[in-house]
Amino acid sequence: MTRIGLLYPTRNCGEDDFLALAAKLDPDLVVDFAYVPWGEKIGRVDDLDPAGKHEAVRELGAPDRLSAAARFDTTPRVVSWACSSCSFTRGLEGALEQSRVLGERLGVPARSTSLAYLTALAHLGADRVALASVYHRDTTATFVDFLAEAGVTTVHSVSADAPSDRALATWDRGRITELVVAADHAEAEAVLIPETALHTAPLLEELETGLGKPVLTATAVTLWDSLHALGTPPIRPGLGKLFGAASTP
């Protein structure tokens, strides 16, 4: 049995999507969640303006806040900070610091969704991407900068400016697909959807077939990268190229 521990920002948003994908990967794969509380002064995320939301997610990713929240009934074999924006708004060095602190706290390999994107892109040999971003354009630009620090070029992006992760958890197949199609670009080698509240597990193969290229969802890269940190991730048909491809030399 392999146990993955995920730190997650908001209860009852996208946890079921992680569990659905985990079940497809391996019936013995266990995913446990620990929750990182939002700052006491935040109030309703939906009510914040774009600058306020940006600062709120940055605050949520403070390493000491993550360390304090990393409490699991059973210590996992690997832990990941399963929040895209909360792990890239501090830049690449900030994301690495989050990982370092979590690893020291639990004594296991530690990752994050943003770092997972970098590992997945390297695995696929892709360094030119399009972003299907649910964020405000300013937060999208921050992710573009994060990717650029790691040598990844964003050739096109769209920004949906969604009000909150809880709102995103209600998005249906059509709305997700529409965003991905709008984001695609002929020069992009992959399309990224950086949001762990979206329910994308049932769409992995469908989205890639439609675009003819890898579509990397936050849920998929987070689980793939966690398993990658432990060795070789499983290869499973019907779950997109990431789970069906050997590493690109």
C-alpha cells in the first residue's frame, strides 16, 4: 500500500477528484488530506478583489503555515502541497522552500503542484506551453514568471478570473473544455490547467484527444509527481500521455 499525504486549502472542493484518479491508478493507493487554514483576516475569498486574492493565496503558502498544518494520522510516504497558486506565487525559490520545510517536518519526500508541473513537463520533453488559467490575469502572469524561471516558455494564456476554488469545484465538463480549447496554441507542446479544485479526472483522455497534445491538469500532475518521487509512476491507458509515457531522454 502506498500512502500519499496532500495538504489542501479548502475542504470539500476537489478532494473527490483526487480520490477518483487515485482509484484508477491503483486500488491500493491511499490519499490522505490535511487542511491549511486561510488567514483569519481573509473572510470570504469570493469577496476579495484580485490583489486581495493574490495576497491571500501567497499568505496561505507561508512555509511555517504549511508545516503547522502537516498533521496526518498516519505518516505518508510522500507529501505534496496540492494548491497551484499557493505554491507558485512565491516564485521558484519559494516553492522549493515550501518543499524543503515540509520534507523536514515529516521526514518524507515533499513536493507541490507547481513543482509537479515542472517535473511533468521535463518528463514529457515539453518546454513551450499554453495556460488555461482560472485566475485573474495578474496571477496568471505570476505563473508565467514561475515557469520562465524553470526555462518553460508560455506561448499563450487565457484567464477566467474565477471568484474562488469553491466556485471552480462546480465547473462542469463543458466549461472546463471551453477554457482549454481557448487556451490552446499551435506552438504549445502542452496545455496546463493549474487548479486542484477542478474535476478533471474523467476528462484526461478526452481533452488530449481533442487537442492532439498533452493536457496537464493540476490533479493529475500532483498525483503523478508524488508517485514519481517514490520511483516510477504507474503507466495506465486512458489517462493521458503523462500516465502513458516513458521519460523523454
